[in-house]
Amino acid sequence: MLGAGWLGIMTSISPCPLATNIAAISFLARRMHSRRMAVAGAIAYALGRAFIYLVIGLIITWGLASAPALSSLLQRAMLPFIGPLLIFVGLVVLGWIQLPFDFGFKSESSAEALARLGLLGEFLLGGLFALTFCPVSAALFFGALLPLAIAHPPAWLLFFTYGVSTALPVGAVAVLLAIGASAARGLLQTIQASQKKVQCISGAAMILIGIWLTARLFFS
């Protein structure tokens, strides 16, 4: 769960999710007259993201592990690949490997329409923004979280933890909105300023852990 949560935090500050989280914060800021509703909106947004990641993850894992024998085989078979996968994901996070796709969300009008629906709209907005995959966030979800969930069930708990963590900046800013707008702006600026540093540290850590896991398996 700690690993899934950290992957979610890393996803939240990768380019596409960070952009959508900032957009979500701008929608929440319109509710500054009602601090309780701002916090409730952040919770609805986080649950929307968690729901979509949970559905995507469970569809894939249940499809791969629909039979008990296959599930047991996958849990054992994935272990040798986790180290190399972590190295690969770390290289993507550092920007040393570029993946040739980007599923960025482009329609601001759809987001505006959903935001007007209140808490339901913010839940749907979180789900819609969760579908925004850029190379870094896709590598974290498909390359790191999925193998982790297959190797360490129950998978649904890891997917849910990951989804909620991807909305952490929105939740933190929403709480600060309940304290004061200046505090929220300060946190948002801090998140944006530390994005590159956190990605570099996390990417390097993934590579080192991947090398260690691979070497331990090779020499065991």
C-alpha cells in the first residue's frame, strides 16, 4: 500500500495529471464561499479518480488472472520482471526514455460542463481526468503498479490507494482553502516548483531498487 501510494503521488506531479489537478483546483476555488463544499468537492474528485483506476486495474488483473492456477502462476512469474520494470519506469520518469504516446485530455468545455453539476460533476471530473495518461503516468500505472498489484494481492486495495493518492494535491489545496486562499496558493506554487526534483529523486530510487532486486534474483 505504501508503494502504491507513493506511485500515486509521483503520478500526481507528472505532467498530464498535474495539469488536470491544477484545473480541478481552479474549479474548487470557485467554491471558496463554502469551505465545506470545497473539501467535499475534493473528496468527490479523489473518489472519481480512484474509481476509474480501480476499474481499469481490476479489468486487466481479472482478465490476466481469471483462473486460480493462472493467478498463482502470474504471481510467481512477475517477480523476476519487477526489477527490470522498475529500472525501465525509472528511466521514463527521469526522461531518459521517451514513450511515443500521449493521451492528454484536451476538451476544457466538457470539464466546465461537469464542474457545474456539483459533487456528482466533480466525481465524474475526477474519473475523466484519470483517463489522461501521458508517458510518465502510463509507465507508473502499467509498468509499476500493475505488476505490484498482481504480485501482492488484494489488487483492488492497491488500485484504490493509488487513485486516491493521485488526487493528493487537490485534497491538500482544498483543505488549505478552508484555512485561507493564500496558504492554498503557496502550496500550489511549492508543488509546481518541486515537481522536477521529486521526479528525479523518485526515478533514481526506482532504478537503484530495480538494480538491487535484479541482482538479488540473479545471484540468489
